[in-house]
Amino acid sequence: MGGGHVSPAPSTAQGGCTAQGGLESRPSPARPRPWRGPPHCPRESRGLALSRAGSMTWDGQVRHCPAGGSAALGAGPRTGEFGSEPELEIQHLAGSLTRTKMTSCGLLNSSNKPVPLRSGSVTVLIRGFVADVGCELLYRNEEPGPVEAVFVFPVDAEAAVYAFQARLGGTCMQAQLREKKQAQELYGDALAGGQSSFLLQQEGTGGDIFSCSLGNLPPGEEAALTLRYVCELPLEPDGAARYMLPAVLRPRYTPHGWDGEDVTQGVPRVPQGELPYTLSLSVTLQSPHSIDRVLSNCSLTPLSYMAGNWTTAQVSLAEAPPWDRDVELLVYYVEPHKPSAVLEDGLPGAEPGSLMGNPAVMVTLLPSLPEAVPGQSSAGEFIFLLDRSGSMGCPMDGRDRSRQRIDSAKETLVLLLKSLPLGCYFNIYGFGSRFESFYSQSVGYTQQTMAESLQRIQQLQADLGGTEILAPLRAIYCSPCQDGHPRQLFVFTDGEVGNTKDVITEVQRHRGAHRCFSFGIGEGASTSLVKGISRAAGGSAEFITGQDRMQPKALQSLKRALQPAVTGLSLSWDLPRGMEAVLLGRGPEVIFPGQRCLIYAQLRGQPQPPDTAMGGVTLQYRIQDQTYKETLQFPRQPQDGDRLPVHRLAAKSLLLELEGAVDSGSEGDRRRVLETSLSSGVVCSLTAYVGVDTERGQPVQGPLVRRDIPLTERALEESPLLRLVSLQNADGSWDLDPQLAAALGVSETDARGRMPSKDVAPGVWATVLAVVWLHGRATGQRDEWELLEAKAVGWVWGQAGPRLSECLEAVNTLLGCSIGPAVFGL
């Protein structure tokens, strides 16, 4: 960036494109994974599966390690089939990079190694804005000896993984949740003793990567592993509930000096369309409000309604999707913005007063906040932090001809810059292995600084190597704040970092001095990082995948940033005498227009006469000098079901809060995390699910071989809207020149010759032309140009004089539009 501010970071560049479906395919490094064997094995052997006799193989090489003892853990209770929903199907959990072919030994990858995973089947129950998801992985061993299959896959960082089971030899076994180290030791000891066992654990502290291990699967046998999780569904700007099934796991960049383990680097990859296993998905929808329609980035079967009032429906994928992208469903309800409350009874047998022992309620409110009026305030310091690592040069959706992530981010930066109010301050940072800034500190927003920045944005490339985000964050926090201009930070990243927890902690430390709005770009962006930094600093998080346009979501976040801060949030409950509500977690700390406010609480005590069947909650808050209240009355009638999704989500919300304090906290904090996880059944960084088959009479014979399950890897024209917007001046006006005429699609002769009078200033005529073009030709992208258009109309009002109506009529004639005078307040 010519003339900019450059800061080096002591790290090497990442280089290449390692993203899903990217430009480079390379074999996974032959290095051991994090701990997989018993702790008494030599360090260099850990991560390699043990056979009963003490031998192990890695990529066909046999190594040796002292044999461990037999497992001490039973398989848990035997049960019937897992869950009760209809077995609909949508395909999940992977994409890939390695060549596959069929042989008599089964499915092989490019290194001629068999892949024991045959299929994945996902069933989803969506109730309103909550999804309960079951993922079944079917394995078959067609090798002559026992295998250990390890599958690493992405999960939303805020999803609550709460159950794991296996079906081996026709028998179902429930895994038990244990402290992670103990679970790993039990799993390793079972392998050493020749017993089939299975392990599900969170990898690292981020919470968005899990691994599922199946050990000692005998030759010729099948096994089905099923995990279950529950997650909240975000509300999109157009009112849709968005369910996303992660299919893409991109390798994470390891920052300089970071000593953590990155499990993503060892995942084998195969080319697009050549995954050696099948995946399927089906969805059941339930809502007290009618289900209007379902859209997807993949082809769907027709929506099938199961009730006459359209409150229950089913849908599935019409065909197997290409596994170079995440699968996305957008569910539209007839009344998506109605507040609601879901009440659940506690877990039978759980101790009264415990997390799972008492009823829990999830309250959803949609506060009617006044939206920021464009141009109303010039206050604010806006800092844009753009990821320019090598992976940002990869396609948005994994297809070579789709738009690059860096290009989409640059277009968004142009729109944001054009939409800023005159009088504010701004700066733009780019980061990779080092970071750069346009200015040494934030500068005032003027025509000169805006034009200079626009030129620099056009030159930005994904050329800064790795993903070192901590250094630029610290530089931003060390730069002085502008008095009277609240700091708003916008972060654009594909989220491929390994030190996620360190980054979130840094943002958390400065939460009182700014708000952070984050954007995850492309398939596989880390939900842990993107959601974590926005949650830590009272902002909001958005994800842009596939053919999504980033601009509407970015402009929505800018509107939120321009909104005055909401203060004085408080909750009050209206419950029968003898009962009280206790919040689980901190409760709401920030709210924005059009965004849901979720509250989890535990109901304690017993109602005293006279009892009432209703409960109520009131959220009160202030915006500047105005006080607002949102009240919801709800029946105290628990919903049906025994999976307790509200309790699980409440536990996950609490765990996200508690785990943030574990590293720097006391042993008491660690104990509380363990107690919350173990009592709720929700996996965290300190726990793991483990199960062992103790029913098999004879130990599995032969050396155990580890098999890692692989995952998968057109020129576009410039946007007409972006071409027009890039010509706008900082004060909101346009100049009458050949570039404007070309952007409007008219000749320069007509653009100048159709002015109704010499008394009309060329700038006024040009600006009216641009505004009418926006309303007539880009009405579907209104969310992207609304703020900059308001700035333009305000400028016209101050300059046009009595000729504005005549001007508007001539512009409509020239452009073939019929835009009314109300656009200009006439």
C-alpha cells in the first residue's frame, strides 16, 4: 500500500491456496496427530493406533509399543434405535482432496489406502429457530485386519453436542461423557486390549472442530456411530431461519510462536466430486406459525406438509450435493418476528436445583428498536480489518470460476466507505504474516481521504502470507481513540487461524472501548473465531458463503454500528408466588434492530396458591434518553420430548462463558466447567464421549491400522452497482463525466445534452441521474445502497433549488424510469 503504514510480524508466509476446492492439492503431512494412544507409549508413537499385541501401523508401516491393559469402562446402557424422528436425509460433514478408485478391498484413496467410511446420513428436526441434528456414520472394514477410523469434521462453535452412540454387531451402546484425559486413556487401553471402542472429542479450545474415532473394527464387520447436537438458527435480514450443515473444513494457519496442535493439517484431501463415501440429509420442520417455504443452495424435493395448518413439513435434498460447499437451508415462516417462549421440564432423576433437574425456559424477544437514520450523526471511528492471507485468494464457494474471497471483500469495503457519514474518522488495515494500515492512525472522512483510500482498495491483493490477526488487533487497540467518536471495528476474515482463543481474549480485554462486527468469508470459516470476537465486544457476526452477497450483511452491520448504544438492560419476571427465575449465563448485553434477543433461565421453586398457568418476562433498556420495554406472557406448559434442547443450549451458553475464564482462572473455574459439562451431557474442551464394547468374547486379533477419513477441495463481470457507487464523492454527490455516463448506460452526449436548463448545476443533474438509476435499476440491492443514497438526497436538497422537479422528469425520460418525487421529499 503506497504511502501506508507497514508493520512486520516474525512469521513465514502461508503461501498457496489450501482452502476447500482451492488451487493446490497436496498430500497430508505424515506426522502424528494429537494424543491417540495410551499415555505410557513413547512420545513419537502417540497418535498411532495400538493392536492388542502392541504393534501398530502408520501408512502401512508397522511400529511397536508396549501393550496396554484392558479397558475398564463398559459400553453403558444398551438401547434401541437412536431418536424417533423419521429417517429423512441431507448429506453432511465433509468435502475432500485425494484420488479414489474401487478395488476388491473396498474404496481407496490416491495413496491406495482403504477408506472404511461408507456413508453419512443426517436427520434434522427444526422447531422454530432451534435445530436438533443427528449424524450417523456407517463404517465397513473390508481389509484383512482390524482398523481404526478417524474422522475430523467441522461443527458450529455454538452447537451443543450432547449424545454419542454406536451400533456394533446389531447391539446399540451409549457412550459415556468423561473428563477428556480419562476418556482418552480408556479408549487407548481398549485398543491395546483388543476391544472395539469409540471416542468423540472436541479438538483444541475453539469448539468448532471435532474428531470421531472408531477403534478395532474387525475385518468384514460394520459399525454405525451416531452423534447428536442442537443449535440455534440465526435470523437472516429477510426473516429466514438459516440452518447450515458444515461440509468444508479448511486447514487452520498456525501463527508464529503458537505452540498449540492443529488437527486440520493432517486431514487427507481428495479432488472435488471424488469422495469415497456418500452423504445424505433430510429435515422435519415444526412451527406454531405456518411454514411458508424453504430455499437452499442445493436442489430440494418439494416441501411436503404433514398438517392441514402448514405447521409441520418435511423436505430433503433431491440429489447428492457437490461436496465443495456447505449445505444451507433458509426456512421462511409466515410470522418470523413474533416473540416466543419454550419451556421444558427437567431431566427425570436429576437432582432438584441442579442444571438439569429444574425446568428451563428459552425466551425469544425481537425488540422494536428505532433504526439509525442515515446522515443523522457524523460521530464514529470506523476501522476495517481485512484478511489478506493467501487463502483469501481462493474462490468463495470452492469452484475455480467463482469470485475470489478478496474481491468480494474489496467490493464490500468500497460500499462501506461510500456509506460513511461526513465528519467521522476511519482507517483500513490488511493483515497476513504481517500487517499494513492505510494511515498511522484514523483520519477524518473527507473527499480527499475517501478518494485516496478507494484507489488503495483497488490495489489490495491476498498477498500477505499467513493469518496473524493478533498483531494488528493489538496495534488498533494501542492507537488513540478519537474523542466523541465511538470506535467500531469491522473484521473480514476466512477464519483460518489456530490461536482462536488468544484472539477472542484480546478482543474481550478491550470490550469497553469498542464494538466488533465480524464477517466469516467463504465455506469453512471458523465459527468459533467469527462469533467469538463479535460476542466478546458486543457486536454481531455474519457469514457469507457460496453465492451470498456480502454487501447487504455488511451494510446492515454498519447501520447497527451507527445506532446509539443501548444501555441499562434489565430483566424482570412475573411468576407465581413461590417461584423464581435464575438466568443461565450473563443474559442480554447488547441488542440491535432486527436481531433476536435470546434469554435462558432456570425456574426454581414450587408455585403457591393461587397458582396461575402463565408466566411473564419484561426486558427494559434505554436508548439515549428514551426508555423502552418488551414484555412477553407465556404458558407454563412444557413442550413434549425427552432430548431437552433448551437445557442443552442453556448449558452450552453457560459453557462458552465459563471456558473463557479457565486458562486465567482458578481450579474452581475448571471444576465448574467440568460439572456443567458432565451434568448436562454437553461436550466441552475438558470432556469427551467414550464407549467400549465389553460384550465381545474374544479380543480382536491382528495389528491395528489407522485410516483417516478424507475430506474434499468462469470470469465474472464487475457489478454495475459497484461501478456507479465507486464514482460517488464523499459528500454524496456525483460528477457529470464520461465515467458516470458509462456506468448509467447512456452516451456522454445524452448525459450532458438532456439537462433541462443551464440553471441546473452539472453536479445536481449527475446526482439525480445516479439516484434515479439506483431506484430504477438496482431496487433489489436496496440494502446495499440505502445509506449512500440518503447522503446523496441530502446533498441534492441543499443544492438543487426550484428546478428539482423539472430535473427529475428529464432524468426519468432519459433513463426510461418512472421514479416519483417522494424519493426526493417533493
